[in-house]
Amino acid sequence: MRLTDMGMGTVAEGSVSTSDSRTERTGRDPGTDPGEGGPDAPAAILLVDDKPELLDSLHQLVTLHGYRPDKALGGQAAIEALGARAYDVVLLDLVMPGVSGHDVLDFAARESLPCKIIVVSGDASYSGVKHALHRGAFDFVKKPYEASELMATLETALRQCRLEADNARMAKRLEESEALHRFIVNHSPDLIYMLDRHGCFTFLNDRVESLLGYRREELIGRHYSEIVDPEDVERARHLFDERRIGRRAASNVEIRLKSRRRSQGDRVFQNHVVWAELTAMGVYRDPRERRREGFVGSYGTARDITARKEAEEVINFQAYHDLLTRLPNRALLRDRLSLAIAQAERNKRKLAVMFLDLDRFKVVNDTLGHTVGDRLLKAVANRLRSCLRSGDTLSRFGGDEFMLLLPEIRTRDDVVVIADKILDRLNAPFSIDGHELYVGASIGIAMYPEAGDREEALIQNADVAMYHVKGQMRSGYQFYAPELSHQFATRLSMERDLRAALAQGELTVHYQPQVDLVSGAIAAVEALVRWQHPVEGLLLPERFIALAEETGLIAQLDDTVQRQAFADAARWRSHGAPELRLAVNVSAVQLAQDNFVQRFAANLDAAGLPGSAVIVDITENTLLRDIEVIVPRLKALERLGVTIAVDDFGTGYSSVGYLHQFPVSALKVDGTFVGDIRADDGGAPVLDAIAAMAGGLRLSLAAEGVENQAQLGYLARRGCGHAQGFVFSRALPAGAMSRVLAEDPYRALVAAQRRSAAAASEVL
């Protein structure tokens, strides 16, 4: 029950009046003491009587003496008031109907209330007084009372409250101060010690047990050398025998201490070293008289810095090593290369720098995930280590790039031997998590001093030579030659030109027809990008797609091609080819963009082309790059009506078991498998297997790179639904493609092929 201030007037039975409703249960304003009179420092006083006129009279008396008491009319109101806040003094009438003063005394005793209760009652009998005092009353004033007597008794009670409060505060402060100092010393993160003049421990705090594994009792009286690592005993002697004080005392000295800690689960002790940062100062009987005979011992602290020292070692290792392979990184390689160049120059010897980049690693990483990729990198590093001589340095330069420093080289033949050994080791398959993986390497080699006499030049020229090998699309090695720098500069120029081409609209789209092998009709056209270079003329994708992927421009390129192709396809469908479909390629980079589906749909809407008119070609490696991201986006395309086809099927690392997870409707056989078809025997077992699998999974099958009628007939017999290639047409500009669509020229060719196949079947 929350009591309300009833003012100075008469109050009803069972209610309480408070003169300051702001006072909390603490019973007094902050900063005041009980018993200090005056309106500015009120004590917490409660007046209790069952007669309103007597209660008001008592309230006026106490108020005239500078206090602001509360009033409680009756015993029940008094109990509620005592339960709501704390009081210093209570003036209590004993004889009250209902809840009496004795009941209030019992409540105060039961609740252990600290207030002083002065009984003000007309019952002055011995038994009444005795009973009140036995129940905890502080004093007794008989009614009718003398005002001076009552106020004197009240002042005495308030003084007693003040004295008890002061004593309690002092005792608490002393106890807290002692406990605080004891806590600070024993719970200090530092070991605190004192030694006598002979170097024996006279005091140790509790930290010694958690830090070094010794109980204090074991070390008291023992010499400090028993806990110092043997290698640091001499330095410790100067430290622990410290006699200086003040600023000249020893501080921040790093030393190793012997630690003895129990192993978990048994009682076996393990010894190891703890790095500690020590301070020490001399202790004298009289600090002003620092004489030899007055020296008592030394005092100091030991702070555990083991974690910091270990962290410094880790940081130092990380600064100069690759954490995945534990190989030196480029910073350490550069440092060693600089030293090797200085030695080679002094000794008139040669050295070689090899820049090695793994082939096909990106395919493995994108297909099987970074975990498998990381394990493959570690396996590669281990094989490369086995190819090195003593004194050679193998470094991971970043990603799937490694650098080898070969000092003390006599001839190029020595380098060739190591390069051949590396290629041979890397050509063997790697078994990672049940996968049999193959990676090769492209190696660029720069010889000192022919390819440069400074570390930066050697590294750069080895990199240039490596890119030359990469450009040949095969594993191998290449020694740097000056003409290679021109080729490298050409590549940089090509990148600059490609960025300008995207900005200036130099990319165009050509189209290759996909023919239905039953009707001979053009069922679809595939959009293929071309670059109308202002200097070199029309460039095929082989010249710039890899560069676009490497520089991250492929997503912008895809978007440009799709917008142009959507517009052309929409025009053809509205001018005589309503069933024509368009196949466009989507790269892994574009598919990974957060807004890919929204942009794709917006481009369709802008061209007025329905999603059902589009086939999206995605390679196997893209399909398996990030399943959690790819699958929802492909399903979103499917909801737009788009058909999903797996392009270049059979060339990636995917498993047939993955296909059912994706909304795939068609497979496009890579042209390399079509090329296996020969006119003499026609055998193409891989293509046969793909065709059988597509039939079993109820997927439509299309073939790329069909060049002759023998291949065309073989595909038709294997149930291939569509084909494209030079047997029909090369990729054509949009204008030429419009004329082909109007002429529809392939029906006769397909019909003749079907008649030939039927005739051959009758002969058999």
C-alpha cells in the first residue's frame, strides 16, 4: 500500500500522514544525520496514536521543534508506514483498539527494524512498562507528558541513532578497507613478493599459486633462485638483490620463471616456463638512511607476460609466413631475395626466381569449395617442398601463386631440372576428400643478372614470363626475355581498351542458329559476343573473355550482350518468328550479384520479351559454385518462364547426382565430344553416355560444334533434339540472321539427312 501525505489536519483511522513525500524508504534526505534538528535536516520520525486530537497535538509539538514527522492514526496505519519506509524514531501509543502498540512492537521486532521506539502511553503500570521494554521499546513516557520531557527523550533517542549510525559506518569502513586491501593484494593480476636480505621469500600473495603452481607455504623461507629458469639466474641475481628505491629501482625487466602446474584429471605435475615482467626495489628500516646495515630486503611484483610473448612470436610468424601453408610470404621472400642478390653479386654467381601459378585451381575452388581448395594448396606446397634443394626458398605469394628462390645457380640447365621436377610432381593426381584432382602449373623464370639485378625487377619479369605460359593455355615454363615485356604491355593495353569498349558501345552480338533435328526449323539462336576493335578489327571471344573474367568486367559484358540480344529477339518474334527462342550465357560473376534476377527481369521488360522466349546457358562449374545462392536465383528465373540449360556439359567437375537439385531442363553437349564422332566408325562413347543420361533424366539434349553431316546423323540417331555449328551456319550479325530466319534454309538439309539415315537402316 502506498501512503499519501494527509497534511496537518485530522486523518481517518488506518491512514498515515507524511510531511515530505519525496523522502524514500531510506528514511532521510541524502547527506543528513538522525537527530540533527532543523527543517533543513529532518530526522525520520513517526507519530502513532488512535485519537486524532492527541495525534495532532503531538505533531504540532514535534513540528515546533524543527522536525517534520509523519502521522499514523492507529496501529494498522503504523505497521503499514513502518513497512513502507525506514524511521529513526517512533513515538507510539500502546493502548489502541484493533492493532495495539504491543502489536506494533512485535512487528518491529519480527522485521528487525532499527528504529528507536518511544512508548507514549497512559498505561504506566510496571507490567505494561516492562512488557513494552521487553518487546524492544527504547524508552517510556507517561501520558499526560511534559513537553520538555518528551522532547528530551526524543533527542536522546536521535542522538543514540546518530552514534550507532556513526559507529556502524566507521566499523564498516574499517572492515571494507581491510577487505579491500586484502582483496587487492591477493587478487592482483601480478605476483607480489617480499624478500629478506638473503633473498628468501618472506611474503607472497595468492597469485603465486595460479601463476607458478606453488602454495605460498612452500616458498616462504626459500631462496628466489628456486623459481627462476636456469638460463636467467644470473640476471635474476642483480634484480632480486635490488637495493635502490624510487625512480632508480628496477622495473619492466623480462625474466623466465619456472611454473609447476597440475595436469587436469590427475596429480602429475608439469614444468614449463612463464615469462614475467618484474619490478624490484630495496626496503630499509629507515628510508632516509639507506645504509648497508639498514637493508631489510626487497619488494616487487611479477606480471605474467607469457601471452604477450607468445603473441609476439605469432605476430612475428604471421608477418613473414603464410598461415595456410606455413610457407614464407612475399615479405620474407623479398628479404631473402635481396640478401641472395647481394651474395650473388659478391661471389659472381647466378640465381633464379620462379613465379608459379597453378592451372585449373580456380575450377576446383569454385566447384568443390574453399575447404577443398585450401587442402589442395597445402598438398601442393608439400610437393613443391620436396623439389627444393637445401638453401632454396619456397614462398606463397598469394592465392594460387608461389615463388621459388634458387640461389647458387650455375647454368640455366640447373633451373630446367628443377622446373621439370616440379611439373612432373604436380601432374600426378591429388586425392582430397575422396576427389581425384589434377592441377598443372605455369612457371615463369627470371635469371640474375640477365633478367634484372634488383628484387623488384626479377619478380616482375618472372611474373611476365609466367603470364606468357598462361597465354599458351598449357602447363610449362618460360624463361624471361625482353620481348615478353612487350606482350605483357599489350595485355595491359587490351584491358584498357576493353573498358573503353564497354563504355563506348564497341561490343556487338552475333547469333548462331540452333536447328531442330526433327523438323529442320530454327528453334533458337544463341547470342555470341564480338568486339569491333577500332584498330584490330572484329575480335572473337577467345581474345578477350578470359581477360574480362580476370578483371571482373564479365558481369558488365554479360549485361550489355543480354540487353542487345533481348531487343533483337523481340523484334524477330514480332516479325514472322513468334516461336523463336534466344539462348544467352550467364557468367558466375553476374549470377553472384545480389540484384541479378531483378536486372535480368528489367531487361526483359524493357525489350518486351517474355521469359519463356529465353534459354539461360550456365556452365557446370558455375552451377556448383555456391549452391545455397545459385539454386534460389535459378528458381526465380524459372518462375519468369526462363529455361535453364547446362552449357559445355561433360567438361567440368560436377556429379550427375547434383542435377536433380537444380531447375535444369536441357543439357548442351560440348563440341569436344561431338568432335569424337568420326565418319568411319562414328564411335563417341562419352556422347553416348550423356545422351542416355539425358534420356533417363528426361532432359532435352542439344549439341554444339557440329561441323559435318556425319556428326549430324549420329546425333539425330542418339536422340539429340537440337544442334548448332558450322554444318548449318557460323555466328552471324543481327541483319544477316534476320535474312536466315526469313528463308528458313535448313529444313531440306535435315530432311535429306533423315532420308539417308532411313535408307541406311533399311540396308542393315
